[in-house]
Amino acid sequence: MARRLSRATCTPAGSGSRPNSRRPRPGKSSASACAPSASCSDPAHGSVVNRRTPGPDHIRGEGVFVSTLTKSLAVTLLASLAAAPLATAPLAAQTTIGLRGGIGTATLSRDMPRLEAGEVERSRFGAVSGIDVGIPLSGIVDLRVGMGLAQKGGLADTPPSVTAGRAFVQATAELDYLQLSALVRASADAERGLLKVGVLAGPYVALNLSCDIALTTLFPPAGSGQFRFSGGRQLSRTEASCLKDEGTDFSSRDFGLAFGTGIEVKLGASVALALDVIYAMGLSRIDDDGTRNRHLALQSGLVFVVG
């Protein structure tokens, strides 16, 4: 059966209706005989179709790729801008953890001094240690929230239940506290950022962990303690607990203000050596006689950047 090839007549757009009598070449469809943007008529169907040249697929693919790449670059740029302040911020503007320890000297302040004949003002030397978290607030200001152990105390009244048969020189209270503090620090950089100097101030709350009274006696009864010689006098040392039935009634809590100064020396990108001097002034009375704690601490440690 002989195949019948359809004859298409093509008329360029904008020209007349003069038919084109050329027969399409073998191997090509009749549609290929029409130029782009031409009006083609098919005698077999009697219809006229306006054909447009569609955009190539690779052009559409490139458009999707460019759009995706633009969005990715925008997200990356925004993330970089958000992370830049943290990456370039100084040590004081980042969250830190500090580990500190040192020594302290403590005294007990009374509303009215009660030094008896032969008594002298005495301080208690002890250890301090703790951990703190530095939280940036704004600019050069940050908040240091800390928790640590502090040994306080000083000259105390002699418990009357243990005075029989002894001539007491003095009694020293030994008070150990778990201390919680929130200190605001304002600091400034020096030596091209290698050194940071600041001042601190804020409240503290201390919880009493232990309380003992160290008794230093003169001419004690025979066999009543270990003897030592001081200034030509024979002395002994004993201890008594700070209990109500012992004649002392120290409070289990202490509250006050702490303030001081400190420096940090940068050792690396995320660690610094710290040195602080902190004075804690008790505001609450820790017994019925109006006794208050006073404590001066010298401490050092390491500060680590954590975020």
C-alpha cells in the first residue's frame, strides 16, 4: 500500500496566503517544514496552527540552578553575619567558666567591741575555692554567678559551759560556708587585648556548713590538752561545737555585699589566667550580739571560653 505523505503549506508570519508547493523531504515530518513563528496549514485536516518555539530545557534548568544557588548564598551570608559577633567578640563578651582558689583572712565585727583584759583581736586564715559562670550583658559589662567554699570566723565570746577551772585568753570561731554570689563586672582591655582589668560588685548568700570554737587557754588543768609556749606563757588549744547548748547561737545563714578587682591575662584563644581580690562584708547578724562576718580573699585560677 502506497503511503500518502501529507502536504503542508507554510506561510511566514506577516506574509500573504500564497501557498508553498514544496514537498517536505523524506525522513522529516511535515511539522519540520514550517519555520519558527510560522502559520502552517495541513490540507488533510484543513486546520491552521500557530507554532511558537519553546525555550530549551537546559535554559529552564539553568534558571532553577541559579535560583537555588542564590538562596544558598543568602542563607550562608546571613549565618556568617550572625556568627561573626561571637567569633570576633573579646573574652569579656563571651560566656566563660572560671575555676578559682586561694586564701582568705576573716574577722568578726560586733556592734560593740568586747575585748576583755588579755584578749587581742584575732583573724582566721583559711582557704577559698569555687567555680563561676560569666554571662555577657552588654558591652564591657558581664555577670559572674559563682559558688564556692569560704572559711570565715574570728574572735568570739567564750562559751560559758567550758570556762570552769580555766583562765581563758580568747576563743576563735571557725565558720565554714557554702557561698553563692552574683557579681557584676565592668572590664576594659589593655596591652592589645592580652590583659583585661575589671572591678566587681554584688550580693552574696552563705550557708553555714560547720561551726567550731577554738579555745586558747592559760594555765589549764593538768592533762587537759596539748601544751605549747607563746611569749613565756603556757597555752593549750581545745575545740567546742557551735551549738545552742554550748552557749553560742550562730545563724545558719549569712548575707552581704562583695566587691573587689581582678585581672585576666590571655594565655590562648579560649583560656586566660585570672587573679582577683574580693572583700565580702556581711550585712546580717550571725548571733544575738550583732556579730557580722568580714572576709578578704586573694584567689587565682583559669577562665575558659565556652560559647
